[in-house]
Amino acid sequence: MYDIITRTRDGLGLSREEIRFMINGYTEGRVPDYQMAAWCMAVYFQGLSSEATAELTMAMVDSGEVLTWPELGGQLVDKHSTGGVGDKTTLVLLPWVAAAGVRIAKMSGRGLGHTGGTLDKLSAIPGFRFDLNRTEFIQAVEEAGLAVVGQTGNLVPADKKLYALRDVTATVDSIPLIASSIMSKKIAAGASRIVLDVKVGSGAFMQDLSSARLLAETMVDIGTKTGRRTTALVTNMDQPLGHAVGNALEVREAVATLQGSGPEDLTELCLALGAEMLIQAEKAETPEEGRQLLLQAMEKGLPIERFRAMIAAQGGDPRVIEEPELLPQAPVCLEAVAPSSGYVSRIDAREIGLIAMELGAGRQRIDDEIDLSAGLELLVKVGDQLQQGQVMARVYGPAPESVNSAARRIEAAIELIGSPTEPLPLILARVSR
């Protein structure tokens, strides 16, 4: 291990055998934390070659259970987002793609940070189960065309252990380590075709476009080298996606979008990602063709029916589609208004996410309880013209004091200027091989 640290520190290549020796040894406790921390810091400063990054990914994949799905034909298309504020894309995208004829079997996780993850959002639906065993999971996919369940505990144990170490040694922000962490989980869960949504901006993990593009290119390269067809879109997270931020609120917005009346940016992003998934599933040859297939499905009302079928197949109450009041309701709601007239020039997406988290919509520690009813609806976008006193957001929470404080913070997080501003672009780059 000393030699591996030295070679990495000096920018020299690592062999497949060296990488597997290190990852297996660390997972099984033979390599101590202090040596693995030194190696992570060497990677942070020196990086890894594309070949070593792919080898690292597969070594982590092979550290635990590797799932296959012959019952579903073996070729699974999956989507992954690096996360952002108001990112309820999965709730809309998967039923929409399923409505266009692609079977979806997705494993997801709980959120940590700004707002809940996909499982937390689905938990807002009364009775919804994501702890299905394999037989139940396959049956749900067969019945509804799609299913979303929690990750099994023995997927990629090397990544769980390594991420916990990176988190306390200031080595999280390393492109090879981020990319291998994400891709190892997708591959171990059985995905053979992968579409990535790499977020960039104030509300995202990646703060600048060059770093986000490099992360996208690194993950696509890993996919190519490991035999998984992979495409990535780099998308803007300098303002929240859609309007809703918070779990039950995001379910309501997802339902509206699946019915064809959702926010423009969320709808457009799902069309773009969905078209890529249809290409990967060989249902379309170009993004334009994939987009048309999705629009045709929407015209027939199929996406919301796929969502309804998924809810029913996983034990949830599908009445939430027509009766959203069945979702958790916050006891307090307060409006945040524009302090002056002007044009929205900036929305601090990170601050919006933190406000939602502190209201109870997200968790700071993995064992924190989430308030599924808490959150906010942000009714403005960059480029909008506002009048003094116009409602900019509605805030939902458990107590008047916290909701009032959140409303004041939202007013400060939205910047207004006197001259017109341009709307933000949504999709910034597409990366494929």
C-alpha cells in the first residue's frame, strides 16, 4: 500500500492488480484508514488516468453484490442525477419513459442535504412501499412498467466505506473519486445503459461549468470502458428546478407535470433526458425522434397512468393523483412578497435549498427525520418582471416562527434590478461517446 500511495502521489499509473489489492484490502479491513486517506489525498492533487478510474469503479462494483435482471431482458436503462434544489425529475421522467414503451427498474436512495431523495418524496404517498423483495420488484415492473425501490444493503460496500472516509478528510471534491462512486452504484445495480444529469450552479454539488463537464466526460468514459452505453447532459442549477422544493409539494408538482401542466423547465428537462433514455433503449435514433415519442405519449394521457399504476403496484394510494390533499399537509403557510418592483436577476438556489432543509424538508445527518409536508413553492424565475408586493413564494412549515423566518430569507435570496434580464439556459452541454 505504501508503494501504491507513492506512485499515485508521483502521478504514475496504477495497474488493475494494484487497484484491486487496495480496494479489497480496505473493504476487508487489511488497509488502515490512514493509508487510504493518504491515497485519496494523492488522487485529489494528482488525479487518476481514465483507465485507472474505470478499474477503480469496477473494483468497487465487485466489492459486494452485483445485480442482474434476466427476468427483465437484461438490458436496463437507468438515469442518475447529481442532485439539486427541487429536482423531482425521477418522479416525472420514469413514468413518462415507461409510457413510451421502456420498462424501468430503478434503485434509489434517501437524500442528504437540501431536500429529500426520490425515496423520501415517494414516502409522502400514503402506503407506498419501496422495500420490495426481488420477486415483488419484478412483479411491480411487470404490472406497472416501472418500479422504484431502495438500494440493497450489500451494493458497493467499498464505496460506502470510502465515501465516509473522504467526507472527513477533505477529499470529496475529486472528479475521479466522484465519478467512480456514482458509476459503481449504477453498474452494481444492474444498469447496462445509463443517462446522467450532471447539475451545475449555486444549488448543485458542481459549482462551475468546466468541472461539471469534466465530471460528465469522466463518467461517460467509465461507462464506455466498462461496456455500458452512457450519455450525460450538463444542466443548470443556478435556480431551483420547477417551483416546488419539499417532498409532498414535489409529488404534487410531478403529478401536474405528468398531466401536461407542469413548470416549463421541469417539462423540458424531462423531455431532453427522456429522449436520451429512448435512444439508449433503442426506441429512437435521435433526440428529436425520442422527444416526439414522449409528446405523443403525453397527448394520449399515458404518463400519469403509468405513475398511477406504479403507485398501486407498490402499495400506495393512487387517489393522491385526483386528491392531493391526501398528501401530508403543513399546518402553516405564509407568502413571501417582492419588496420592490424590478426584474429577477438572480436566485440563490443554495440558500433556497438550505431554507427548505431547515424547515424540515431535508436532512443534515442520514438518521434525521424529514417533515414530508415542509418546503416552499418558488413562483418566480430569473428574467421575470415583478411588481412590489407580488407573491414570490409560498412557505410551508410546522410553526409560525420558522415559516416567517424562512419567508424573510427567501425575499433576501431573490435579487431584483431595474433593467430586464435574460432567462437562464437549461441544458448547457451533451456528452456522449
